[in-house]
Amino acid sequence: MSGAELKVETFTLGPLQTNAYLLSVQDGDTERAVIIDPGMNPARLLTRIAGMKVEAILLTHAHFDHMGGVDETRKAAGCPVYIHDLESDWLTDPRKNGSMRWQDVTPPLSTDEAEYSLADGQRLELLGLTFKVMHTPGHSPGSVSFLHGNHLFSGDVLFKLSVGRTDLPGGREVDLYNSIRSKLYALPPETIVYPGHGGRTTIGFEMANNPYTG
């Protein structure tokens, strides 16, 4: 499986238009998959994964719009959930994941605990491929980005021509810019960035054009 080609599909879910990513490889007659950030109202995603072997749900962070579909997806796929330790209790606490704060957008949300924790520098062996975990706090304390080859899944840290907000509980501006400049901008410029909202971009484009990180 070391030569497997990674396919990336985007599902924009829920009232905040959150990007869920379905990563898959073809292994003989079986499609093996990993899901990043199954957001609210995941019906289209669940339809797509029917018949797939889903190995894991990876969370970039635990704000409600990124974890709102975790329970439905976990039950449908029968797979474990991974999240950074700093936000492990956010899944079970609507006050921490923000769903209690925006009740005009969502009812209070909580899920079962994650099965596995994530840490900076950790390497996950999934789909016969290796994914590096990068702790990239600032938008939230446990925000992580996932890197495989030239594919970077940045959550709400770095967007096309923008950056994540830092005014939510646990956010910290100095940490956000440090995460971007010292970790993400250290990656090759051709690295493709798959953000939590909006369209794809590249590290090189953001280094040259992002008005917040110059």
C-alpha cells in the first residue's frame, strides 16, 4: 500500500459551511478511508462512506461546527476518533465546544469521548500511509494540522488569504501567528492547504499574499 494514491474529497457541512474531508485509497476491491472533521448535518458524507472501510475520524479541533457529526459518523463507520489531549473534554462539554454559546445556530452538542489522543510530532499510520500531527494552537489550544506528503489539513488555523479567529475561549493570537510562521510556513511552498472553511490554497501563495501573516 505504500504506493497508494490518496484521493481527497470535500463535503461542506452545516450552517457554518465547515469543510469535512474524506481521504481514501483503493485497496483491491476495498475503499479505505479517513475522515477529517465531520461537521454538522453529515448526511451526504454518510451516504458516500457506505461500503467503505473507514479507519479513523481525525479532528483538527473540537469546536461544534467541526465535531457536530462525530457521533453519527462514528456509529455509521464503526471507527475510532482522535483529538488532541487539550480538547479531549470539549467533545463532552457544550460550554467548551461552543454549541452552548450559539444556540441560534445549534442545540447544545456533546459526543462520547475520543478513543485516541494526538500529540505534536506524532505519526499516524492510516490507509497504508503516514500522517504527521502538527500541534498548531492559537485558534484553540488543541488545534492540530495533519500533513501527508504535500497535503496539509489546517483546520481553522490558516485559510486562503485569512487566518483563524482568536477571540473564542482558549484562543491566543500570539500562538496562532507562531503556529503559522514557525510551523506551517516552514513547509515547502507547493504544499496544498485544505482549510476548515473556504477553498484550497498553497503555503507559497499564502506566504506571498496573506495580508495577516506578512
